[in-house]
Amino acid sequence: MKHRAGFTLIEIVVVVTIIAIVSTFSVSAWRGQVVKAEFDDAVLTILSVFQGARDYAISGVTVDDNMNSSYTVAFYNTADSFSLDGDVSGLISSYSFDGIAGIDGEDWTAVYSSPYGECVTSTREDISFVVSSLKGGLNKTIVVHNLSGIAEIQ
């Protein structure tokens, strides 16, 4: 009997099948992590908008050569976006999360006043809203505290 070096067709098919099965699970897990990372980024962006408005109010910085006495973070459910505005400079930045996250809740505003960064919400109470991933079952509740203006994940 001759001894041949190499693999049989059946051995190659088995190895390729195992690689295909492992790849399927790996790609699925990787996609889930990408969705989670995009969602977490959107949530952190929302938190940073509130922190940015508070920082602007406390530090008294000028925006577009204008000194603002207050900064407003606004959410309008029809537009599904956030905006940060100065009372003198107007729109500073706008944030939209199309295709990544949706925000449940009514329209509201949070106004941060200089020089101490006090916050007054449009409801005169803490604002609470839910951010939901549009690509998966991820949800986070964000609360913005009236007076302090600090936003946090609940």
C-alpha cells in the first residue's frame, strides 16, 4: 500500500464547514457589538450636549464673538433632534440620530444661565426621557435635573 501525503476531499469539506459555522456566529456577534457601540455613542452625545451647555454658562465663553447670558438645550419630538442655542449667538450645534436612536417624550427645553450654570427646565421639574435603539432592543432612560441641570443615565 502506498502512503500519500495530503488531505482527502471529505476532510477538506469538514474543515470548511466548521469554519463557515464559526464565522456565522462571529459575524452575528460582531454586528451586535457595532449596534451597541453606535447606541452608546448616541447616548453619550446626548449627555455631552447638556454638559456642554452647562460648561458654556459657567465659563462665560464667547461663541461666534457673542457673549451669551443663557444657553438652551431643546428637544422637539417632530424633528427627533437636539439643539444647543445661545440667547445671542443663536444655534451653536444640532444633533440628529437618524437610523440609530429614537427619543420618546414630549417637547422640552432646559435653559442654563450664566454665570453659575443654573438650569430651569420647561416643566420646572426633572426631565426624563427614553432613548431607544432603532436597530436592536436597547433602551436607556436619561434624567435631567431641574436647577442643577445635570444629566444622568438612570
